[in-house]
Amino acid sequence: MPLKRTNPCLLYPVVPLRKYHLIQMLDLLLMPKATHLECSTCNSRYPADAPNNLCTCGSPLLVRYDFSVIRHRWLRRDVSSGPATMWRYGPVLPVSPESIVSLGEGWTPLLRARRLGARIGSESLWVKDEGLNPTASFKARGLSCAVSMCVELGIRKLAIPSAGNAASAMAAYAAAAGLEAHIFMPRDVPQANYIECKAYGAHVTLVDGLISDCGRIVAERGTEEGWFDISTLKEPYRIEGKKTMGYEVAEQMGWELPEAIFYPTGGGVGMIGMWKAFDEMERLGWIGSRRPKMIAVQAEGCQPVVRAFEEDEPYSRFYDGARTIASGLRVPKALGDFLVLNAVRESGGTAIAVSDEEMLGAGAQLASDEGVFAAPEGAACVVAAQKLIANGFLKPADRIVLYNTGSGLKYLEAYSTRFPRTAANEQDKLGGLITPR
Ligand SMILES: Cc1ncc(COP(=O)(O)O)c(C=O)c1O
Ligand SMILES: [Zn+2]
């Protein structure tokens, strides 16, 4: 039996329940769920209520809903009375309320960054701080949704190849749901990712290679072991969780999308998800047809999407010798690269690469200017924004949202190259004065 974990009533804010809330909760329970899964390339259809990975043509599947029904039953003004998590967008997520596995993901702050904005030439700079999610990264959104769907579909053994943060999130949600987690990640992932996964009780394998090598192992062993493959875009549910970043930014900006969104792009799920969210919101009648310029930010040492964008190619090529401290951006070839490139091109955006040194410098600047200690991936967006304002691609008055996809606290090895502790010996690292010697 799948484990039903969360009472949907608990997902609502702790406020006195009024009749209105009860009616709304009932409506949410009865709201039609996903109608089917649709291939992103050949448009083949698959049932929404059975486990599925890729289409037979090898492309990712996307979850589809009947917006002609939902738009009449879930109004924009209703959203604010939902829970202060990403599940406030429950009617456009594929999970039934009784299967939801939540640790409080989403509804992260959108912060106005005035001091940093002035420094980089922006009059309207905002940071969406995803570092405040459970497991300190935006991966919580995708994995909350994917693990919830596993609960719903009765899947009990999950496997994931990960650059680091997705592994931590999967381990946490699998633990919360009582499911088995098998994790494959590069041997040199940040220490935080390894320790978290072990603490959450996952089966962890460190691989001498990149996320692409980890993915190969999961694909080879998955069927025999009975694992459901939660690789980026090899199942349709992580996108659904991540698309809530798009709903949220619209809601937090009063349903007026910004002029530009900077997104640190590895596998590109967040970018694809937000692009899907904007389309869905238009179908719901919540926003118009204007879109933000979608800007894919990558690392100089691993920039397959930037290269394909500059070469005007629809797909990226495998990026040899991928290397960067921004471990989440160390994805040499993404399955959904063509979807990312589509979003960037259709939106009139661009793709840009940033060096590791620039990321660490911008991370320190963002921290000291605004009090937000960002992952290098998030800090990369600051550098990219500064460059695109300086070269005139964006105007100072444009409303710019930078996605800080994780907390800097998960990258202490990388940041310690910038802030070395000269006096620290091993004992001090364990707690200094309060540790008995
Ligand atoms: C902190 C951080 N930012 C960005 C990314 C890239 O995410 P996506 O796969 O959505 O492009 C990752 C992926 O691991 C990450 O951990
Ligand atoms: Zn297909």
C-alpha cells in the first residue's frame, strides 16, 4: 500500500477555519487532476495515472491538465488563501492531496536587492531566495512533487543520478515518505550533499565521474533492481514541482511578470518548468502573452547551452572536460536542452557563461550587500545580470529577477577558498574553544 502521509488540511496556514476555507478545500479535493502525459517532441499521449519515464521516441513527457475546467473552478484571487508552500498551486500539480509529501517547500521570499542593484546598474533588482527551501535548495520543489507521485503510484524504490542538491532533496523526501532512495553522485560533490544523503538514510554510491556517468549506472541497473528512475526529465513530475517558481514569481509581483529572469542552468528543469507555468497561467486567464526574457546562466567550464545558443543549434553537444565549483551547473549534456533553448529563444532572452572566480566574488558581494548567502549557481546570475546591463541587453529600469537556487552554506569548500581560516587546525574545525582538547 502506498504510504499516505499528509493530511491536506495540514497544508493550510494555521488560521481559524472559515466556511470559505472548508468549501475551498473540498473543491481542491474534487478538482480534476492531470488528464494525460504528452511527449515534448512527438506529442504522443500516455495515461497520467501510471508510472512513466520517457516517451518511446526518447523525449521527456510533460503533464497536461484540462484548463477549460480548472479556469472556472480555481480563480487567481483564491490562491492567496492556500498554504504558504508550493502546494498553494495544488490544482495544477498532478498529486492528489492525500499523497502529498511536504516538508514546507516553496513560497520562498522574493527580495528587493537595492544596494546590489545600484552596484550593478539595476533600478529594480530582485532575488528569489530558493536557499530557504527544505534541504536548502530549489530541488526540494521538484523532489517533493516527484516523491509524492511515487507515493500516489505505489512506487517504493527510487533512484537518482545527481550533481548534489537533487540527491539531498530526494533523500529527504524519500525519508519523509518511508521510501527507499538509491543515490549516485560524483565523488567530488560538496561535502554537505554527501552528509545529508547519508543522514537521511539513503543508499549512496559515489561515482568517479560526472552526473552523466551516474545516469548511465542508474539506467543500466534500474530495471533489474526495480528502481523508478528519477533522473532529470526522465520522469514528468520534477518539472511540475519546479514550475511553481514561475507561478510564485507572478503572484509575488502582483501577476505582472518581470522583464528578465536569470536562471542558473544545469539540466534546465527550472527554466522549462517556469516556461510551462507561464503558458498555463495564460490559459487560466491569469496573465497575458508578454513573457520575461529568459536568461540561461552557465559556468565557463561547462557551457553546452551557451555554446548551442551561440551556434544557433537546436540541441547542445556533450561538453568535454566539464569543470566548475558550481556543482549544479556541471551537466555536460542535458536531455531537455532543446526545451531550454526554445524558451530562451522564444522569450528573446540569451545564454551567458560566468567564471568560477566571478561567481565567488559575486556571492560575497550579494551576501555583504543584501544579507543573502547564495550558492555559486545563484551568484552566477548576479554576474550575468551585471554584464547584460552593461552591454545594453537590459535597461536599468527593467525588473530583473535572479534565481538564487541554493544556500551558500552548502558550498563551504568552495567559499573557503575565498575566506580561508588561517588559524584553524582540525580540532578548531570541530568547534574550537568549546570542544574538549
Ligand atoms: C544550486 C543549483 N542551481 C542550479 C542547478 C541547475 O538546475 P536545473 O537542473 O534546473 O538546471 C542545480 C542542479 O543541481 C543546483 O543544485
Ligand atoms: Zn515522443
